[in-house]
Amino acid sequence: MSVLVDLIVMLGMLVVVPAGLRLTGAAELDRIRRLWPLFAVPGAVALWLPRGGPATVLAGCYGLGAVLLALHAPPRLLRAVRASATHRPAEIALFTALLTPSVAATALVAERSGHTLFGFGPGILALTVPHFHFAGFAAALIAGLVCRVADGPAGRFAASSVPSGTLLVLIGYFIGDWAELAGAVVLTAGMWTVALLTWRTVRVSGRDRTTRTLFAVSSAVLVATMALALSWALGEATGLPHPTLTWMAATHGLGNALGFALCSVLAWRRLQDQPEPAPPEQSPPGRPGTGPPPADPALATSVPTDPPLTRPALTGLEDRTS
């Protein structure tokens, strides 16, 4: 299990976090995004060294990068407080995404040093690192992006419940299994909502098959992986049969890393880069038009429709709050 977990963590460090930061479109994150490999590469190397001084120092380099990233979180929280009720959930989701790598990095430093942290041994700490990269950073980031595109009660619920569920799971580490189960329920509800909105709203906005397929895979995988997480938390709290940690790493962990997080950031990046649709061709005066024929009035409907999702307003999650 150790090798698989380390590979999953490397994916989060080296790919998902910097790619996710780019998706935010926040200019203030450009510098830390460009510098991120200077922190992530030592952190990735630390995973493969024996526990001890060198591994701890390299993990500390990653911790420094995570702290620098977390310093951008308080201004984001202030923006969330000042934002309207409609836009506040997306801002809180991004605030959560900026903070969670520091939680993962703290666990990494303690685990690589071979020491306990708040009573948790290296084994649990090793699993905490990928959890807060994917169930923390990636989940909150994608929930915030979905909320910006699917701007409605469901989108706001997703962007609110994912950070809330993540916080409840963290609190459950210290309080007990029932609190962790409550967090798993909230987080699962939020992530299933993300999956539903991605499938129904975001996926159809992709103009090419690859983008739509990536969104479809991320949605389908998310339903399965969160069902596994919920079954594990329920079993821990009640004593009912549930998957082992090794099985969870091979299914829930790998599925969230590859099927959800990686597919999601790739799909959102492709969606962000897709060109704007060309305007209809205008005909010179006195010449017959070359555009589509006028619509038949008999086909008109009074039912309002949503505007087409040509290019989500990803570049500037903060602009709508000002």
C-alpha cells in the first residue's frame, strides 16, 4: 500500500495542485503556482527516502510552499465575507482549497520524521496526506468551479457542503468515529451534487468529445468513490463490515486521484482553453444573407432557456464578488 499511496501523493503534489491553481484565474496565485515545483519536487523525493532527517528536511520544503499558499487564504476569506450570498459559497470553496495542502504538508513532515502528531502515528498520517490533497484541495476547487457555472441552489449547496464536510472529517479525527461519519455524509452529499451538476450542466458545454468524456468519467468515478468513503466511515462508526484501509487506498484513493481529480482538472483546463464561438457572418447590404434561415414562428416557445455555456467565467472567480 505504501508505494501506491506515495504515487497518489506525487500526483497531487506535482500535477493536481499547480494545475488547479491555474484554473482559478486568480492573478495573486500566479507567483506561487510558478514556484510550486521548487517545493513539490523535494516533497515528492521525501516520499521515497527512509524516515529520518533528510526526508524530514525535504518534506519541510514542501511544507514551506504549502504555508506560502495558505497565506493567500485569509484575503480570500475576507472576500467571501464581503461577497453576496450568491457568490459566497464559491469563495469559501476556494478558501478551503488554498488551506488544505498545508494540512497535508503538516502530516507529511510529521510522518517523514517518524513522530506522532496529535496522537496519530505515521500510518494514519501517511493516509492524511493524500486525503487533503484530493478530498481537500481538489474537491473544494472543483466544487467552487462548478458553483460558478451551475449558479443555482444546487451549485451553492455543493460549494458549501464540500468545505463543511472536509472540516467535519478533520474534526472527527479528534472527536471520534461518529463525528467523522457525519463529515463523510456531508462531504458525500456535496460531492454527489458536484457529480450530478458536472454531468448535467458542465459536461454538455464541452465542444469536443475528449472534454465531454473527461467530465463524464470524473462524474461517474466520483459517485463510486464517495460511496466507498461513506461505507468505510459507516463501518468504522457502527462496526458493520467495511473495506480495509488497503482496499480503500486501491479503490477510493486511486479512483479519486485519477478518475476524479486528474480527469477534472484536465477537462476544466480544456474547457477554459476552448475558443469562443465565431459570431454569425453578416451579409453586406442588398445581398442575400448567408446565415441560417429565420426561425419558424410556429416553433417559438415562451419557456425561457439558460444561455449556452460557451466558456465558463473561470478567469476571475473573484470578479463577481467585487
